[in-house]
Amino acid sequence: MGRSIGVVMTNDITAGLIEDHRLIGKLRRYPEDPDELHGLVDLPTDPLVEVICDHIMALKPEGHAEADNLDAIGIALPGIVRAGVVEDSPNLGQLKGARISQKVEAVLHARGIRAPISLFNDADASAAGLAATRNQLDKVVRVWTLGNGIGFGRYPDAPGPFEGGHTVVSLDSKETFCGCGGVGHLEGIMGHRAMRLRFMDMEPEEIFANGKAGDQRCADFVKRWHRALAAGTATSIHLEGPGRFYITGLNIGFLDLALLNQYLWDMVKMSPLQSYSVESIPETPEIAVIGAGTAAELDQKR
Ligand SMILES: [Zn+2]
């Protein structure tokens, strides 16, 4: 039975000790005060690495063996991650090009911890966490995370960027709200930041509330938001086949699953591809932490 530590960096940093795909004890958070927003956006890489290492030191199980009683450490963050390096991270810009694994490893070695470190995309960690907690580690699991950006995660981890949030879902050249600067992207319609840029006079919560109350402009946008997600999902189905999709994230409350399924039905018509399923999951930080730890441990068994 393996023990690992999962660390997830998004708007804040959460970390936990994982044993047998379960969280042992409580999650640790930075900043401790959840109202302290944008705590990470302003923090340079080296202090970030220190915070991560402090979490790991505090969570590490005590033991007598010369090994650390720890099989693996998994760190997940938003962006394109390859071989321990953050190649790009539009929502945590300071991390671009950072050799996070190497930096964390150096600090931990100095503190006597030698467990191997794996680095993941945060949405991939959510996919691994959903697979681990739902007995689906033998299946392909895909997940959309609806937040400031739109994450697309896949388990098992596969070579390739899988930047599903940047799927082109519109040919309208005026669709320019994506955080990456690309035109017509899913995130440019669905992302929290993108919605605020589109409706300068309304918060996303108000857009959805006004849509329900009958405001035509808002109601049209709510339909467009759902059709965009259906288009991204349909594209993934057409490229990689049907299967299980989960949808989660901070803005999961905006999702009307019946409406999404209705649009998906219109977009996926080949019968061998229609055996997909879509499930909405409330946002919980535990899932990605469990996924980061579990995927790191599985990395060591490969
Ligand atoms: Zn984009």
C-alpha cells in the first residue's frame, strides 16, 4: 500500500497525505485565509517552491526507516507541463519555463526528503482523482474544470498537450476573450475571466441569474455557453471515442446538464460514438490532491 503526498496549485495551494487512494488527515492550505484572493498570482516562483516544501514537510509521515515512508510526491498546476517543466501557464504566468520539479527536489533534499517527484497539469490530476475514487483506474476518464480558465484533464496521462480548453468552437473572428489570446476558443466563451471581459457590466453570477429571469442577451449567452461545452466535448468524442466525462470546477453551479446533453445529442450522430456519459461533480479540492498523489505513485510503478 503506497503513501504519497499530493500538492495542487490553482488560486491557492492545497496539499494532503494520500494512502491507498484516500486522503489521510486534513488538507493543508496556503493562504490559510481563503478570502486572501490572488495570493499566488503575485508570488514569485522561489517563495512558491518554499510554500510547497513546507506543506510536504508538515504532511510527511514520521518513521524510523532511512527512507521517508513516502513513495512519491505529485505536484499539479495549471498549464502545459512536460518532464517536470512548466512550458506555459497563462493563469500563473510567473511559472512559465520554471523547472518546478528540480527546484522542489533541491529544497527537499536539503531537508532530508528523497521521494521521487512528478509534475502534472491540474485538470489531469482531477481526472486521476476521479478515476481513483470511483474505481476507474483501468478506464479512460476525461474531465472539464470550469474556473478562471477551462481545464481539460485526462486519465491515464498520455503524451500530448491535451489543451481541450482551447478547442476552437467558434469561427466568429470577434471571439477574442481567451486567456491565451487565441480566437474562437472554448475558454474564451466559458472561462470566468472571459465572461467578465464580455459582460463588462455584469458578474458571471448575474449573467446566469438574468438569463433565467428572461433577459434576452443573457439567455442567449447561457445557451452559447452550453453549446460551446457541448462542442468541445463532441470534438473530444470524435477524436478519442466515447466514454466517461466529468464536469467540475468553481463554476459548476452554472451547468444545466440536461441542456448540455441536448446539444451533445445534436452534435454526435454516429452510433458507435453515442455511448458517452456526462456527469456533474461539485468542486472539492480533495479530488485533485488525491489524483496528484495517486498519479505520482502510479508513475513509480510504471
Ligand atoms: Zn485559448
